[in-house]
Amino acid sequence: MLTDTPAARPLPARPAPSPPRPAVGDPGARAARTVPPALVVDDFSLSYGTQPALKRVSLEVPPHSVTAIIGPSGCGKSTLLRAFNRMNDLIPGVRTTGEIRVADLDVRTADVVDLRRRVGMVFQRPNPFPKSIFENVVFGLRMLGLKDRAELEARAEASLRHAALWDEVRDRLERSALQLSGGQQQRLCIARCLAVEPEVILMDEPASALDPTATARIEELVLDLKASYTIVVVTHNMQQAARISDRTAFLLNGELIEYDETGRLFTSPSQKLTEDYITGRFG
Amino acid sequence: MTTEAVGTLLRPLTKTLGRDWSGKSLTWLTALAALLIVAMVAVILGQIAWFGAPTLTWEFLSTAPTQGMTAGGIFPAIFGTAVLVILMVVALVPFGVGAAIYLHEYARPDAWFTRAVRFSVNNLAGVPSIVFGLFGLGFFIQFLGRNIDRALGLDVVWGQPALIWAALTLALLNLPVVIVTSEEALRTVPREMREASLALGATRWQTIRNVLLPQAMPGILTGAILSVARGAGEVAPILFTGAAYYLPYLPGAPTDQFMELGYHIYVLSTQSPDIDATKPLLYGTVLVLLLLTMLFNLTAIVLRTRMRARLAGRG
């Protein structure tokens, strides 16, 4: 049911893949070369006007994994996250160099609407629309032009189940989404994102506005969703990164300092700066 | 006089009588100023209601004036006012909201065109309404209307004062209000809403249509309310562009002239052959205009409150 989507468009033809370039500071990606990466960042820089925000970042994210991006405030984590679905386009004066690919799609030249359907996003503060729970979940589908009520209902149910919210809201789908608790709202936002069947889900500190119980539920959910999606999550919380992610990237002042399997990065970081940061010497 | 100025004047007194006394007296002074407004409204409304109510019969509301406007009702004026305001809103809201969407969503803030638009909006808001009336006469009737007639080979159909030109003139007068309030309403929609929609793969226009406009609607409605209330009461812009002293028939086409309550009040109070006979009619007409304006406002306020409640997740 979830695979038969009108959103699925024929993939654009692309030239034969160029020989893979070694990713900077990323020994893990080399080992996993047999599976093509879900996301590739290649020598990517971004500046707001003259202010550089990301400096020559390169990394590869394997599919069906959770990648955490950590670093102190203002280090460029959110900017990097927003580069994957080009949300940075909304800010005037943004310039980029280098390349980002989502599977075989070049993010820079992709149709931005198409890109954002393949790369979903969950924001820091739960941001449901002031509409009913049902209308929130099917919003993306409606924007795709899907009108069939039965189909919309089936997809809404599937998405809500997938986001572990169905049992709590099944009796009140027509009620306003704003009546839900913060944690429920965030899971609703995740369901809304799942409904358009993205390949990648970006999460920008998805639990930072929630209480510990709701946070735990979101973390559980992230681990569940890993089976079907590639997830990149920005977090302030290093314990959270350690709990939920397979790989962790440490950013500082717009530079990728270290990118490795989470266990290794937290127990035996190769860079002095990483060690200082995770042991709380700054940040 | 500002409270500061009052405070300065009272300072010597404060020294002798103590801080408490001056605080109290200031409270009384400001309360008096507030009371003055209430009193004025009460007197105006009270007098009009008192003298107007006896005139307010079904016959008065449903018949046309007779005997050189010294008897009969005001139905044509009520009808003309309603049609005028409806036409004005139909012309005004799409243009006003459209301009607001452009300014807020598409225009680059520092582009010369954007600045020119904002400059125009601000200055349009400061133009006296009689000037709008003259503009309507010159532009809509003399220029636009005459040229339509010429192009269609008609005698004088469009090139004369008419309902449509009066409505457009009024719309123009109210355009700044609607643009400013609509843009303000769009601005109050949280950035997260726009981002949520775009991140789901909605296009820019889909985001405007399905997320921004519904949430801005209460604010946009406020602008429309203000313009309707103002539109129903303005006389100067329609003076040269379509309002008639007296018509034996109701307007049936946009090119017809019409009677209007505000203008009818002016006529009754200045052009009457028999002032004593006209006076009750005058009070009645003023009362009807007031009630009509309040009714417009009330409807829109109720509508707005409901929308707000729905947006807030209640109801």
C-alpha cells in the first residue's frame, strides 16, 4: 500500500557514476562501499553572504542508518541538515560550492519540490498546522493532488501507525492537532513526514522541546524507523546521539572535525577537539 | 495634554501634598479623559436612537422617498449602499490581498519596485477622500468610461457617474488599509508553518494558498471590516462618481446611478424644501446607516472570532 504512490516519479537519467572519491575522515564509509550511500556530501561549503557557515564538508551516509550531527551552537549543524533538502534557499544571500547527492539526485540541480518529497524534515519545535489531525497527516498527499478519500485514510492510518501515534488518536482524527500534547504533536509531524514516503528523514533536534518521557518515545521511534528510512538527526544532546545513532559527525565552526561510527567516536575519538568536546571541555 | 505634562504641572503640588495625592489626581484626570469619550458616544448614539427610533418602521425601510423627500422611506438608499459596499469588497479584497502577498512573499525588500509600492501605499493612505472622488471622476469616468463608450461605439453608457465607478473609487480609497492589514496578518503566521509546508514538498503557491492564507484570514478579515465600515460611511468619493440625489428606480446595472445612505443624509440635511418635515426622516436615516455599519462590523467580528477559535484548535 505504501509503495504504490503517485509521488514516485521516474528517476532522472544520470551519467555513469564517477569513480568514488575517498571521503575525508571517514574510514567507515570505505568499508561499506558495496552498498551505495544514501547521502553524499562532497567538498560542500556554504556561506551566508560573506559569512562562511560550512567549510568543505565531505561525508557519506549509508542507507537505513541513523547519523547524528553534534557540535556546539552555531557550528553549522542545522545548516548542514538544511542543505540536504535545500531549506537554506529560504534565506536570501546563501551561496554554496561543492556537491550534495541524495541517492543519485544532485541536490543543487534537483527540482526543489521533488527533492523535498524525497527528503522529509522534522523540526525542533513541533509544528502541526492548525488543522485536524487527519488533515495534518495527509497534507503532503493533498499537495501531490491525491483526492481519493479511501486512499487518503489508508495512508493516514499507515503513517500514524508507523509513527506510533495511531492508538492514541484513532478516535479523534477530526479533532484539532493543537489539542495534542507536545510529544504527540512531534510524532504527528513525523507521521506527516512519513505520509509522503521520503527516502531520507532529517530531524533538527526533534526532542529538545519535549519532556523526558516524550523524548524517550521519539528516540524509540527513530530506532524503529531506521529499518525503512535513512535518518540524519541534529542534536545538542550527546547522550542522545550515543543512544540512537550508528554514526556521528562532529562539527565545529563549520568544519567537519570527525565522522565515525558512534561507538568509536565517543570512546576513542581520533581528534583532540572531538575528545575535548565530548568530555565537556567546551561547547 | 500628556500625562507627563500634567505630572510636571503637578510637581509643586506633589511636594506639598505628597506622592499619593498626585497619583490619585492623575488617576482621576485620565479617567475623566476616558469618560469624555464614553459620554460623547452615549450622547450621539442616544440622541440618534431617541429621535430616530419612532421613524424606524417597516414602511420607512421598504419604500422610496415621496413628495420631494419630505415623506416616504429610504429603501433605494439602503439598497444602493449595500450593493455599493458589496461591489467595493469584491473589487478591493482580491487586489489588496494580492498586493499583500506580493509584498510579503515575493518582493525583495530592498528592490526599487518594492520601495515604490510601499511608498505609494503609504501615500495613498494619506490622500483626502474628496481627492479620491475627483480622481474617480477624472480617471474612471472621463478617461476609462468615455474610452469604453468610444471603443464600443456607444453614446454615453460607461462615461457617466455609475455604481461601478463609485465602487471602484471606494475600493481605491480603502486599498491601503487592506494591503497593510493583510500583510501584517501574513507576517504573524509563524515561520515554522511555512517551513513545515515547504519541507513536505508543497510549492510556494500551495504553501500560500493552504497554510498562510487560512491562518492570515482573521487578520485579512479585520482589514475588510474596517474598509466596509468606512466604505458605507464615506460620501466624498461617491459624490462625483455615481451617487444620485433622487432616483425613481433601483440600479439594475453597474452603469446605473444609485442612491446611498450617507449621501442621502447630506441631501436631507441641506437640500430639503421643508426642514421640519425632513427632520424625523433625517434622524431615521442616520440611525439606519449606523445600524447597517454596526451590522456589517458585527457579522465580520463574529466570523473572525469563529475562525480564530478554529485556528486555535477550539470548536
